[in-house]
Amino acid sequence: MATYDRKSLEAGSFINHEEIVETLAQARAQAGDPALVRALLDKAATFGGLGHREAAILLQVQDPMVLGEIFALARRVKEHIYGRRIVMFAPLYLSDYCVNRCAYCGYNHDNQIPRRKLDSGQLEAEVRVLERLGHKRLALEAGEDPVNCPLDYIIDCIKTIYSLKFENGAIRRVNVNIAATTVEDYRRLKDAAIGTYVLFQETYHKPSYLAVHKGGPKRNYEYHTEAHDRAMQAGIEDVGLGVLYGLYDYQYDTVAMLMHAEHLEAAQGVGPHTLSVPRIRSAAGMVAKDYPYLVSDEDFKKVVAVLRLAVPYTGMLLSTREPMGYRDELITLGISQMSAGSCTGVGGYAHEHKLGEEESVPQFEPMDHRSPSDFLKDLLRGGYIPSFCTACYREGRTGDRFMRLAKTGQIANVCQPNAMITLQEYVEDYGDQELRDLAGKVINRELASIINPKAREVTETYLQRIRNGERDLRF
Ligand code: SF4
Ligand code: SF4
């Protein structure tokens, strides 16, 4: 039987089942100790994060008063590190061919649905719509199918996307969410200049993993769980983890995801760049309510808040799987990146924006249907500053260099002006008068909050240059 070793490269050691079970048992025994819970909150308030055993104790909290304190502290940590910025991104589905049989997914190989993948003209149409919506940062999504959707095709798509230039600019960062693969293939993705490589674990609980991954290469739990190590060995510095909440007990999966983060830091020298926290939704061939581990809204808020306390410097992503009002609540608890106006089917953007393409079956049903512009307005009304920044990756601030800046708080010195500059760009290129007014107030507030007069002056100059027609300025 494997023993727990966070530095080991074997899934059974760094995601060690016995360690998780023992962690949860100890947490249940200790959660009733108010002095211990208080000490953990005090520790988290120093922005140094929490270990998986500590986070497990906070996940046990049920007392509404203490939960209220956890939420308030998560809010404080988030605002200290991220200010009031929310980075925007959009998913782009390239292909729904898939050889895997994941029970929770509309693209499950067993589903008798018409399949398609984008040809180069269709890809250009999708990217044109995304650019018209103002997006600069994409997350590419594709099912796994070495015949219909080989890596060559994905790489060609990435090259095409980076090469397209429209009236108001181009897509500046392409993150990729595709199946686990070999070190050699990850090298090819790295050479294609991807941003973050994202791979969701779905669930870390192996029996549950095997129960829902009924066939196909993804069924290999170890190969899948060790994929981020291979990606990092290939030189990809920014990787993203994710759990599909609802497949197994949320406490087990949250503790395991934190162990995975600790493992990457110990074994590869840098932790994950992002965590994603989707909750299961109905899709073709499955109904979400049939899953016994669905996470309630209240418990899910606790998950987001505890993750924010545990890994304060790791970006946390939320998709349109969550409905409108609830997404707004989750923002305050720790979410730092959000999608808006998302289409979750191949060809969805061109279809929705009436460019004549047919949309295929979506991977899941989105719950938030606001357009990016309406979503931005809601964020601005709430006092947040939407950001279309992609600067770090393009300035070489990746991997441990990025984490050093994040952990010393220096990253905020570039995040804040970059948010203002990219929002000003959005206003100039896509905004109506209402957005212009709302954004103007928030940008002025942010500008006034820059303490260093020199930094404030340079930011002001950049904002004016954007108003005068320059684009893609960044710190
Ligand atoms: Fe294929 Fe991914 Fe869906 Fe599984 S989750 S069926 S691998 S697209
Ligand atoms: Fe993200 Fe870097 Fe831009 Fe900050 S400056 S929003 S960390 S890309």
C-alpha cells in the first residue's frame, strides 16, 4: 500500500487515500475546538495560506456565526490580494468528438449526438464573435479523440487563433483544457505558446472516478492524476487543477485538491496557477439530480471561502454553470476569474450571433445567460473592476517568477493598472454610454487609490494613450 509522500510522482502517494481519510477524521474530532478554529482563522488572516489538514477543519464548520467569520475573512483575503478585480475569459469549444465515456458529460462517447469540429473558417467565425464581445483570453476545450481531434489539429487551431487580427485587436492568451497526454505532446503545446494548461481531476476519490469514467483512456486514474507533473516536466509552468463538485464528497475532494497543489509545489517547485470549481450540471444523457453528492449552495460557498484562505495566491475560476445572483455572491468569497456570455457547444458563438453556423449539443447547460456587456455592467455597479489583462504570460511572468511576485504582494502593482487600461480599451472599442459612465467612475476610483504618485501618473498617461487610439499597452 502506498504511503503519503507529497514529493512522490506517483498518484497513490501524493493523493494518498489513507491520508485524506485520516485528515477528515481528525478534522471531525477537532472542529469542535473553538480555540483551534480561532487559531486557524488568525493564521489565514496573515495571507500565508493553510495546509490541507488545517483547511479540512474549517470545512467541518457548521456554526453559522463561525461560518460568517470564515466568509468575512475570505472576503478580506481576496480584497487584500486581488483588490476588486475580476479577470474575464471565455471558453471556446473546438470539437465534441470524444472516445471517453464520462457519465456526467454531454460529449460522452455513448451519447448518440451529431458530432462536429470546427474547420478553419468556422474557427475564424467563432473567434471573430469572441473578439467582437471584447474577449482577449480564451480557454480552448475539446474532447479526446486521436483520430478526429489529434494534437496537430489543436495546435493548428492555436496558431490560427493567435494569427487572427480584427478591427479592435486579437486574442492575446490561449489557455488549453484538453486530455492528459505525454511529455512530448505537452512540449508541443508549450512550443505553441499556450497560457495555462488546465486539466480537471473531476474527483480524486478513485472508486468514484472509476464509476463515472466508464471507458476510454481517461479511465486511467493514475495517468490522469499525474498529468500536471508531465506538463510541468515539459516546461509548461502554469497549470490549472479542478474538481467537478457533485461526483463525490466535497470535503474529500477539496482536501485532495489542496494535497495536489501542495504536491506540485513540493515536486515541481511551483503550485497550480488556477483552481476551477465547477458544480455538476445536467447535460445530454444525464440528469444532475441523480448524483448523490450534489453540493448545496451554502456548502459550496464554504468550499470557495476555505480554498481562498488555503491558497490565497492561486487564481480561482468560476464558469457560467452557476446562476446569476449566486455567482455574484461567490465573487466576494474568493473567485478571481469569470467567464461571461459563454457558449458551451461547438460553433455556439457564430450560431448565437447569427453568423449562420449550427450549434451542436452543449457540453453542459449554462445557468448565467448575461451577455459580457451586461455582466460587466453588473460587476461595475457592484464596485468591481472587470479586467481583460493578459500581461503576465506575455511579459514572461509565469511559474515561480509569477508566484514570487504574487506572494510578496508586488503583483498587485501591475494587476491594478492593467485592469484599468484593459477596461478602458474595452470601453473605447465595445462600450455603450452606460458602460462608459459606469467604467469611468470605477477607473477614477482605482486611479485615486494608487498611492505612489509616479505610478499613478504613468497609469494616467497610459489611459490617455488608450483614449487616443493606442492599444495593447501593459505593465
Ligand atoms: Fe470527453 Fe471530456 Fe466529456 Fe469526458 S468530460 S466525455 S473526456 S469531453
Ligand atoms: Fe493576471 Fe498578471 Fe494581469 Fe495581474 S497582471 S491580472 S496576474 S495577467
